Amino acid sequence: MFNVKSKMNSGFGNLQGGLFSKIEKADVGDGVAKLLSSGVDILGWADPFFPDPSIPEKVKKVMISALEEGKVSHYSLPIGRPELRAEIAKKISRQTGLDINPSRNVIVTPGSDSGLLYALMPFISEGDEVLVPKPSYPSNFLNPKLLGGKTVEVPLYDEDNYAFRIDEFEKRVTSRTKVVLITHPNNPTTTVFRKENLIKLCDFVKKHDLILVSDQAFEDHIFDGIEFVSPATIEGMWERTLTVCSISKGIGLSGFRIGYIYASDEIMEVLYGGAVNVLGAASTLSSIGAEAIINDVEYLDEVFEKLERRRDLVNEVFKDTPGISFRPSESGILTWINVSKLGKSDDIANYLLKEANVLVNSGVPYGMEGYLRIVTACIADDDKARAVFEKMRNAFIKKYYELK
Amino acid sequence: MFNVKSKMNSGFGNLQGGLFSKIEKADVGDGVAKLLSSGVDILGWADPFFPDPSIPEKVKKVMISALEEGKVSHYSLPIGRPELRAEIAKKISRQTGLDINPSRNVIVTPGSDSGLLYALMPFISEGDEVLVPKPSYPSNFLNPKLLGGKTVEVPLYDEDNYAFRIDEFEKRVTSRTKVVLITHPNNPTTTVFRKENLIKLCDFVKKHDLILVSDQAFEDHIFDGIEFVSPATIEGMWERTLTVCSISKGIGLSGFRIGYIYASDEIMEVLYGGAVNVLGAASTLSSIGAEAIINDVEYLDEVFEKLERRRDLVNEVFKDTPGISFRPSESGILTWINVSKLGKSDDIANYLLKEANVLVNSGVPYGMEGYLRIVTACIADDDKARAVFEKMRNAFIKKYYELK
């Protein structure tokens, strides 16, 4: 009997989560499609306002007009349409103050997931190590392994509000360490790493002559006036940092599949060189849509207000709920809730699905037992969202009293 | 001075073709954008009817309606929308007779370029070897190296009409050989590998217990009644073959970025498991457009007729042109021309750009000095295409008499 897994490298050969795995991955396979059609509220899909309409009129207009013209059947450049790169450069400069050349420092990726892998690819040879803070986005733990490397988890602590502890990094650095891979603001915790904390991390990166990959998918919406610093702007970091971004979380256009990486000319030389092979190109029509909106500050402010209002709604509904605890989100579209008094993450997630008809994410794939990740910006209408949150609160309360 | 290349693996560290390379890659960077705006006819972009409108009305209609509804802002599943996978399964069954389960044997990729790399990724560890016939699609030579493997070129010969010579494969197989990677029909030569020839190749693959990756981007249009056989249908090959396809070349929707891989459940288990990490997802709106057309046999026949007429036009115009020789294309949208009597590939490509204002591909990146690859299905209108071909013919003739 032919065993195809015996032909595979260890990264893929050990993959969990596919067809035959016992692990149910909500965001792979047909699971979500089935749940949606059965009326479950999906708060486990990091996609603002899902599943409701959320394309700005202006974007619809330019895309419909491009469709009618009929030329978006054709490829855009593998590194990204020049018009889109120009808008992205403008966005980066607006957000960071960096002077970005759209033909030398920006590459478009078909979503930030492929961007995240691509940012790592050039730096990993078999056995190389990548330091990944934990909790983090699950792909950050898996990606180094898919490339033949090794993931070295570096714990963050709830009591620190999940800031970096540099001594935990120092303890784990070896001669094989190549990259530090962070998600900033962090997913699932929404933590915005503070400037002083980032400077210390960057000192560590420079001291050990490493590369930093910074996943900034959630950078567009930072609450409570917290200062957001892109590590590429920190002294000595530009030449060793790849910053991976997207228009999914910030602008609410996940389905368009437009992400981007910014980096130095020397790094981009290589990313441009492999663009056809690794990325192909982004959708031409999506690119045209993205061009129209990513620097529309008025629209972005509108999204920000919606997300801030949602954040406040979450705090209002879940405040003082017995059995759970959480911090107000610092950024984006998520809420990270400690449910350890009620049970294990997976059990409580399953309980919510049955009791409240709501799908949320267990904290386990993010690296933390006892927590849930809730995509609280799902569902466009605040009243509908409130009703779902209240169902969840009631379920938490019920569980709490059952256990008492 | 920080040298970022010293941090890279050999696959990426040696990449040519990016920002600072002397090699001008037409399909990367801003080169094409500049050429297009300067009025050059681009026949170097494997994109049927480029740059003219080519979206079927039916596709426009469903996409405009989806845009108006406003929900295509949201993610589709990382393995592909269920509706699209169902249509793809139907297409594969229609073309091959295979019984394809859309939830077990198909994964959607954002274009076939990322699909081609993904099909190789699980099988390559550092130092593993991939046999690649030459000439072939340039990515096939580079992809194994980007994954830490080694590309072993296996020559094909013009005098064989570029069929596989199995003894050339046998000479190069080692204990590190893992994969045979073919493009079928071949790009750039348009060769449809004949059934008997494929059976021999598959016997070789089975004998040495290898994996076959078959890039079938050009499979939709086969001329002169030549039988097209998908190697996955050959006995004993299903469990060891990954077939990589797209809607770019066949249906003329390159800019949509929709490709797909089909394979056994055991292989798909792994590709599904890494889908979020490697692929992300395809554009939701593009997926909806693709669903509407990929089994519309009437429309596909119409495209076929256009491409066949174009093939015949090429034969008519270039026939008996002194200094060049070529075979009528067996498939798709390309013509492969021997210009070795006129000069080196690069020189003749540059000459055509200056003399006839036409961009074509040098044969060198495809592995053959002395040849040009021309995307003869570019430009929608036959008369306009004829005019461009005639400019090229005149340039060939001029060169021929200059050299005499």
C-alpha cells in the first residue's frame, strides 16, 4: 500500500487539521459553511461585520465600472498594480512617517496569510529557529515548521498584560535562531506592544543579529489613544524588519484578499524576485477596489467609530459577568476572555455552541488553555450583536451557577 | 554594514530578477506597465486576449450583483467556496472521467502559481531532488530551489517534438529524487504529451516510487484532435499525483486569480491542513465569477474556436518566413519559434521590441537558447493581431536579409 505521508517532509507530514484529523478547524473545510446555514452566529472568523454587507459604496462603484469595462480579466503585476502600490505607500507613510518608495519597498500579497509565510521563507533553512511569543496567531507557530524550521515559543503572561519579557527571549536564543516573529497588535490578546517594550525587543533582535517579522494585520484600529509603533521605524530596524499588513481587519475587506509587505530595498529585491513563484498576483479587481478606499480617511474614521462602539458594547455587556474575566480590548475586532473558572477552552467553546448557538475560538490553538477568542466585531448591527453577546453572557452565568 | 542576504537560505539568497538584477523580467516589476503605456504590443504575458476586454457578460452579471449585495467583502473558505469546489469537481469529471469529491479531492488556490509551489512544498526537504523536463515553465526550475531542494533538468529534444525520453530520466534519478514536475501541455512548446509517452513516464515514476506534479494550466484547449490524458487517470498514479490547474489560460480570466489542485484524499488531507498558512484564500468575488462559467460548455467552445482560429492565423502569417521555423501549436495560446538562424534569443527579442514594437519572451528562461515564446492569443481582435504578426514577420525577414 502506497503511503504518501512517508514521502513528505516533517512540516507537512505532521500537519493536523485536514480531512481526517480529529481537530475541528472552524475556518478550514466545510464546517463553517454548514454552521452558517444552520443559523449559528459565527464569532470565530476574524472578519469585521461578517456575514453582513460591508463594502463601501465608493468601492462598489469603481469595481462595477471596472467589471463593465471588462479588462479586469487580465493579470496585474505579480508585485502588485503600480496604482495600488502607490496608495499603499501613501498609507504606510501616513501611519508611520516612513518614506516608502512604492516601486522598491512595497509588495502586494494575495491576503496577509500568504504574506506572512512569504516574509519568513527567505530566512529559514532546515533546522533554523524562530522565536514566537505565546499566545499568538496559530499560523505563527506552524509556519516555521512548514518551512523546515523550528518554532520556539516564548511565553507572555496575562499579569504583564502580555508584554514581552526579554529575559524569556534571551533564555531561548541559540546559534540557530534566525527570526523573531510577532503579531502586533497581538492576536488573540489585542495587546498593543508599548514603545519601550518594543525598543527592548528590537535591542534583543539587533544584539543577536536577527530578522524581525512583524504581522500588523490589526494595526489600523488602536483604542484609548495608545501609541502604536511600527518596529520598522525603530532605530537600526528598517534593514532587518519585514512588516506584513492587510486590508482585511482594518478596512473590513477580507474577501478581497489584498495584503502587503513593506521592507528595505535589499529585502524587497528578493521578494520581488520570487513574486511570480510564491504569490502569483492579487486579484486585479480587488486591487482596484482597494486603491479607492485605503486612504479615504473619512471612511476609515467611520469604521474606527463603529469598532470602538462595539468594543464599548462588549465591555458593557460582559462587565461583572460571574465566572469570566477580560480586559477591554486595546485594538481591533477581538476580545480575549479568561473562562478558566468555568472549564477548559474547548469545552466552553463547545458549550457556547450548544447553549447559545454561537461559534467562538478556543484559546488553545493560540497557545492558551482557559481562554476564548471572540471576534466581537462580527455582525454589522449593534443591536443584533448585543443580543448575541447577551445570549453568551447568560450561558456563562448559567454555567457558573451549575458549577457552584 | 548589515548584509541581509547573508541571513537568507540559498534558494532566496541567489534569486535573480528582483530590483537590482541585470535580468529584466518583463512580468515582474514595473517594466510591463511602462511598456504598455508606451504603446508596445505585449505578446509576452500568458494571458489570452490581453489587454482587451474579455469577461463574458454572464460573469459580469453575477459579479455585479454580488458586489451590489455587498457581502463579498468577507472571506471565503481557505480551501475554496463549496460552490466553486463543486463546479471544479464537475469540470474535472467532465474532462477526465475521474470521480472527484469536491470536499475531499479539490482545493482552490489563488491562481495556479501559488498552487504549483504548494503542490511541491510537502514533498521537499533540504537537498531533495526534483526532475524537471527542459524546456519548461521557468517557475518549475526555480521552485524546488526556493524550497531548499535541487532542480535536476532533463532535456527534451526538438527532433522528438519534445516528448519525454525515459532514458534521460533514468540517467538522472538518485536516492534523493522525490518528485517529477511536468507542465502538460508543455509551456513554452505547446507539446501535448502523448498517452504512450505519458504511460512510460508514469512507469518510471512508479518504478522509483516518486511523486508526480502535473501543471495543466494549458489543458483546456488542445488542437487537431490530439488526445489529452491527465496522468492522474493512469493506473497507479492517482495516489501519487498532484494536478495543478487554473482558469487563466483556458477561460481567459487570469486576473481573477483562481486555480485549483486535485489529488487523492490522503494528499488533500495535508493540503487542507496547511491551506490557511500557505494560501489564505481566493478572492470571494472572483470565486463567484468562476462558478458561473467554468462549466458553460457553449462559452468554452466559443473560446476554443477563437484560439483555434488564432492558431491558424499564426501559421498562415509565419509560414515560410525565412530565418525562422516552428511547428503549429498543439495547444493553448502560445507559439514556440526557432530563431537560431537569426541570432540569440535575447538579442532577437530585443530586436523585435525595437524594430516591431512587440514584446515577446526569450526562450532562455524556459531553458532553450535560439527560441522565442510568443503569446499569440494576446490582443482580442484578429485583424489587429494579424497586423502585429505581420510587423514581426517583416522584422524577421529584414534581419534575415541583413545577415545574408
